[in-house]
Amino acid sequence: MSLNLFLVVHLILVKAEGILEFPECLLNPPTQEIGEDSRSHRQVHSEINNLADRPMRFIQMWFFPHQQGLTPSVKQKKVEKNERANKLLPLVSNEDKRSLKIASDAKVYSCFLQKGKTAAYQFKEGYGGYLYVLEGGPLAVKNETLQRLDALIIRREDRIIMSAKNQTELLFVVVSLANKFS
């Protein structure tokens, strides 16, 4: 299974199954009145499955941007299973040169763990995560066992170890837990 990753400013779509048509329409001018003096760029998009006989499954994630008024953009990256086998492969990150950049304090990793293999992650202080099992499982994390389509929010942990009891395809998101908008 290959993953197709679409990055739309601070929206991330990960196609896990089926064919995803992603027709984009960048509005010109890309502004919309929000408040008295504030303007925000907006983007119209849609996700279409043109195959009536096959399901489409995708994960859509939204992140707070570092600043308002960013210019909309679309980036795409395809990642093969062997690139993420038994390791956390950064898909979206501002620190990894091979990943798609995001205007947010977030990282998204993909990993295909083979049966009996593990992957570990060391959190920086003030960060947490969200773990999503796309396929396979079970996956053991601390005292939790995750099955296909299960998710886990991770807070107040220094380090986690993910252990695959069977082949497991997962997405792992790391974000700052600081409330920057209070």
C-alpha cells in the first residue's frame, strides 16, 4: 500500500485507500473578510471518489498556522511501504529536508511495522501526539492495545514505544501542547 499525501497550507490529507481526486481552486483574490481589520486566505477544495465500486478512505487533519494570511498552496508526496518499513518516516515537518513543510508547529510521521518490530519516539518537553492505526494491528503502546482504525492521544509522556503484534500501518502526529491562542 502506498500513501499519497496532500498538503494544503495547514490542512493535511492522507489517502489510505482508493483513488482520491483533489481538484483545487485557489480563489483570486484569496481573501475573505473575517473581522473588522483581519483578513484570512481561504481555499476551496473537494475530495472526490470517482470509483463507485471501490471505497475511498482518507484522513484529514487541520493545524493552527504560525500566522494568519498565508498564501494557499498545494503540495503532494507519494510514499512507498519500503520507505517507512519499521521506522517513523517524517511526511510533514519543518525540520526534515525530505518532508513536506508546514506553517505550523507539527510533524506527521508514517510507519509500517512488521510483526514483532517496534518504533520509538522521544517527545520534546511540551509536546504530545496522536497515533492512528490505519491497517493491521494489534499495536501495543504502554498499557494500550490498538486495533485497526483505533486512535490514541498521547500527553505527558517522555517517550513511547510502539510494538506491532502483527503487521501495522500507522500515522503518528506530534504537536505542541501549548495553547498559543489564549
